[in-house]
Amino acid sequence: MRFLFVDRIDRLVRNRHARGRKTVSFEEGFLRSPYCRPGEFPRLLVLESVAQLASWLVMYSTDFKQVPTLARLDRVEVLESVVTGDRLILDVEIVSFDADGAYLQAEVHKDGRLIGRGTNCLCAFSPLDRLADPEAMRATFKELTRHAVLE
């Protein structure tokens, strides 16, 4: 498993919340989407950034035993375009959590403004060791969280 759209995790509260960052690189500004102008970061990849942060939160919360699979999005909006150089602040909150899955909500901010949100996002859990090496994921997690507050 490769997680390319979260640059850093700043804060994690087990079973509750994660905050991370994504800065759109020069190369990512040239990713193509039929609905983007040249230099725009595809809005679907903004959603993917939040989903990847949610994955890290779930893996951390389950001691790297489970990984989420997105099952349903109730309402998701990306309200503003993102271009090369933009820094996104990603927030994911677990609304409810049990052994089988979780309901999540998320927000994305740019320059202090809310530019995206998702509510009632349902994910199911799968065993992490069926999809990736848990120790390799722990090593990547350690790198992403080297300056983070972990609770």
C-alpha cells in the first residue's frame, strides 16, 4: 500500500481525531482530470488525501490490525480549487467506531478557509496483514508522525 497524499500527520487521538497536511507539489499540479484546468490538483485527489489520513487514524486506533475500506459517502463537497503550492490542512473525526467499521467526518482547510467537507462517511474494516505488511506500515507511520502529538 502506498500513501502519497498525506505529507505529515500533526496530531492523532486514538479512536477520535487526526490532523494532517498535504502540500500540492509541482508534479501533482500536472495530474490530469477531465474537469480540471491546467495546474489544478484534481478534486477527487483532495478526497483521497482525507481518505488516506482516515486510514492512518484507523490503523493507529486498531494497533495496525485493521485498515478501512470506504463503503459510503453521504455528503462530500470540495468547494474551491487547489493548485500547485497550496497547503491543505486535513481533519478527520471518528463519529462512531466498532469492531466492524466506523462513521467518519472530515474537513479540508486552505489558508484558514473551509474548502471541503464530508459527513457520514462509512468505512468497513479489513485485516491489514492481508493487504500490506503491518511492520512496513508502522515504519511509514513513524516517519509521518515524527513531530506529531499522539494520544
